[in-house]
Amino acid sequence: MNIIVCIKQVPNTTDVRIDPVTNTLIREGVESVINPFDAYAIEEGVRLKERFGGKVTVITMGPPQAETALREAISLGVDEAVLLSDRKFAGSDTWATSYTLSAAIRKIGAFDLIICGKQASDGDTAQVGPGISAHLDIPQVTYVKKIEDISANAARVERMTEEGYDIVETPLPCLLTVVKEINTPRLPSIKGMMRAKSAKPVKWTACDIEADAGSMGLDGSPTRVIKIFTPAPRKGGEILKGGTEYVSKELVELLKDIVIH
Amino acid sequence: MDYLLTEQQVMIRDLAAKIADEKIKPVAAHYDETEEFAWPIMKILADSDLFGVYIPEQYGGLGGGIMDMCLVTEELSRACAGIALGFAGTGLGAIPILLYGSEEQKKRFLPDIAKGKRLAAFCITEAEAGSDAGSIKTSAKKQGNSYILNGTKQWITNAGEAEVYTVIAITDKAKGARGASAFIVEKETKGMDFGKKEKKLGIRASATREVIFTDCEVPAENLISKEGMGFIIALKTFDNSRPGVAAQAVGIAQGALDHALEYARTRVQFGQPISSFQAVQHMLADMGTQIEAARALTYAAARMIDSGAKSAAKESAMAKVFASDTAMKVAVDAVQILGGYGYMREYPVEKYMRDAKITQIYEGTNQIQRNIIAANMIKESIKK
């Protein structure tokens, strides 16, 4: 089974700061890590490989230092790593990112399964995984919390919903995005870390993946970020005090106000 | 302090520290309370390759030595010295095979130990043979192509959980200490049984049981080296393993100090953190200094062994004595700094005090260690 796992390097913080001028993430001075949701994707890929054989290829688009994330993936059991790095990719939105990743996946060639984390902890869009499947025209199942069964040409998975889960059957090849309930990622092994140290990730530019110039980077991104701001914190609610009759009357009046406005 | 570790040793230490902090610390109190054997942690250690750090590469290990074993033991012990014994006790059981095993024995047993697929244990102590190891009674009688083992080993670390046991037994009673031999006995061997699990003061996550041999037939190919080598093998094994006990003690001491420091910074009395009081500061300073000295001595002894020194008996014993006495003192002081909280089982510090005590007792009491140190010093002085 040939599995491709798409990962992203993100700032290791829940306190993401935004440059007020450029509306982009401030990455300086913040340690970078593999997006936590992608760690589950890597683990699931490696577990499938351990069960069924084949190989796991991890791919990321990012600046040259994203190679660190690829090496970490190798230390966790991934076989091969591809880094897509080119100034032409800079400023990509989720559309352009998923286009670029899909072009690279086409170049990699035969695969049975693509696994992504459900979303990145910095952008939080959850759009790149589904975008890749659209660009490649393959089925997708999002928010997967368990792979119940998988064969050479089909998979049955549990897709998390707010109330419970759906059981979805899909032909392969397909794309899955996974949630944290799917597994517990392992720690690296020493042998894995030594392999990661000497590994040479493949590096591809826009030219290597024959990407369409108008579909990548800032120019290829239909999204325009007008403004990024932190929403004002919610004000505390109002507690009505007094007898039941008084409180219920007050409440009705307040609700009426809301409806009228 | 920078101990000039190799790149691989830094990797090993950091991964062991990560496992200690993320996987062991959250469950240390649970295993201490329930006295269960922490198999889920053993699985994590196995998957991380740490069981193989001191085993040569040709047998599936990472090719390091006693120093690497010490780094892992220290980090794991910082979180739980009992759980760490699953690792360190396996090392003790594997060392006789590493030092004296035949090529065939090494190929048969070391790869599984390196992978963490099988734990190991070392069996020498008996009810009447503790510090006086020469009075062991477990016998091994040659019969055809086998040895028949009879006798009871006591307080065996990892017993019942481990699958590979190195056992010291008497093959020729008439020869006294020269009549002992070492055998490898596998868990499923008929005639090998385990006593009940001992209830202990500390290191309660570690399994300690009797190992009982009743007409236990061990193939002659499992004899390590040759008949009569048992005590030499045992002595050399302890010379190699004692820095591991020292490392365990350093880890316990460091874990206790870390808690004491954090508490001292945050505990407010008389309107200020107690870390601002000189009485507390001086205790912390002594604890930190003694731990660093113990660590330096431990690493020096481990490196002396790894460098191939002819004998490191004295240095090994020095490291074991100094580090274990330090652990006991530091743990007691850590409880003192936490005061009433330190005495409560709800807080982790009293466990360090209970765990520390064993390091002064096992693998040769500290009194026996001082005998070894003095005997070697006197011998060296005569040679001059």
C-alpha cells in the first residue's frame, strides 16, 4: 500500500501572532513543529504500512527550514520525504496550496491513499485536504476517527460528526483527513532519528512539478485577506436576580428586545 | 554541566527524558500505588530502541556501552526508579551474556533483549546468601547434556516478567567459590517457578519475586563460559552494572530536587516564597552540588568501563556508594523542604525518599562497596 501524507510546519504555540501590516503569521522567534493534527496522519500512515507493507511518503510545501518537519516524520517511520520549496509558492492560499500539493502528488505517481490532518493549528481552515482531493478528482472522507477496514481497492472508515459518527465506504485511491481520536502518535525511535539525520529529502521547485504559473503563490490565490483581527472577548452575561415571577417577566422583556432589534 | 556526550548519546538522553516526562511521570503514582508492572511503558521503551543502547550493533543494538545505559537509567529514574528497573534490571541480566557469553549465546539472546521483546533478570541472591554471595546453595548437577538446577533465588528484580534469566548456581560444592557457574535459563523452562510478588518500601512498580528451581533441566549449551566461572562472572557483572545503580540514584536525586525547587519557588510563607530564605537556599545548593558530583563520578566510572579498563571495581563501587548516599540525603531534604506536603502521598516527593533507600542496599550494600573500595586502594598502594 502506497500512502502519501501531507504535513505542514506550524508555530509551536496556541498564541499565534499576526503582523498587522501584512496580515500574515509572525513566525520569528517561535519554534516550528509538525502541525499536531498531521502527527496523527503520519502515525496512521505508518501503522497501515506496518500492517500491509508498502511505503509512506511525506510531503510538505514550505520554506527550506520545513525540511526539519520532514526529518522528524522520517524519525517516526516514514520512508520518503518531498519538500516543495520555491519563492513562487509564497503567499499561497488554500486553493493554491492544494493545487501545488496535488501537482507534486501527480509527479510522485501511483498511490492508494492520501492522509492529511483535519486542519492546521495556525490557519485552522481545514480546506487543503479536501482541496487536494478535488484537484486530483478522487473521493475524500474528512474527520476520520477510525479506519475499520481497508483492502486493495476500498476502505470503510468512521467519520466523526457532532452527534456520533458515520460509517463511510469509499473506493481507493482516496483522501482521508483524520482527527486526533484516530490514534496515539508514537515517539521517535533512536534508529529512526539516526535514519532521519542522514536522509536526503527530495526537493522540488515549481518547475519540477510542472505547476501552472497562474495557479500558485499569491497570484494563483483567489483568496484576498482584507483584514485579520482578534474578535473582542465576549462580555459576561447578565444574571437576573429575584423571585421566579420577577425573573421570568424580566427575561421575556429582554428577549422581546432581542427579537425587535 | 557539559559532559561532552556524543551526538548519539545526546539523542538517547533526550529521548529517554521525553519518555520520562511525557509517558512515565503521569503514571508513576499509579504504578507505585498498584504495584503493577508497567508493561505499557516497557513497550514504549522497546519501540524507541532504548533497550538496545548498550548492546553491540551486530546483535541488533545501538552499539553504545555502560555510559549509554546510565544515561537512560538516570532519565527514567528521574520520573520513576521502579519503572526504570524494568530497563536497568534487564541490563543486569544481559551483562553476563555480553561479557562472557559465547558467540552462539549472544546471537541467540541479545537481539531480542536489544529490541525489548524479552526482558532479562540476574539471579544470585538467596535467603542465606546476600552480601556473603559465597554461601549460595542453589545447585546445578551435570546430567548427560544438561544441568539439573535445584534451589531458590530470592528478591529477584524483574522475576516473573523477564524471559531470560542468568543464574548463578553451584556445580562443585567442594571447590567453594570456584565451584559456582553461570547459566542462562529461559522462562518457559520446566521446573522453574516464581514465588509471590514481594511488597516493598519503594520501587514498587518493579517486580521482585523468588525464582524457584525444582529439578529444572537446563541444556548444557546454556552454561556461560565454563564451569567454575560463576563468581568471576558475577563480580565482573556487578563491576559493570554498579554505575547503573549510581545512575538510578542520580536520577532519583534529580527528580526529588526538581520538585523541591519548584515548590520552594512557589510556596509562600511570611509573605514571600520560601526560596528566598537562606536556610532553604543552602539546602538546595547542597543538594544540587552533591547531585552534580555524583553524576560526574558515575559518568567517569561508566566511561572507564567503556574504555576497556582492566578493572573498574573500585571506581564502580565509589560511584554506587556516593550516588546512592546522595540520593538518600537529597530525597530526605526534598521531603523536608516540602514540609507537611512532602510527607503526604498525594505529592510525589515521599516516593523519591522510599525509592532512594534501595540504592544503598542492592547490588552490594554500601558497606560491601566500601570493603571493595578499601581493598582495591590497599592493593594499589602495595603495588606502588
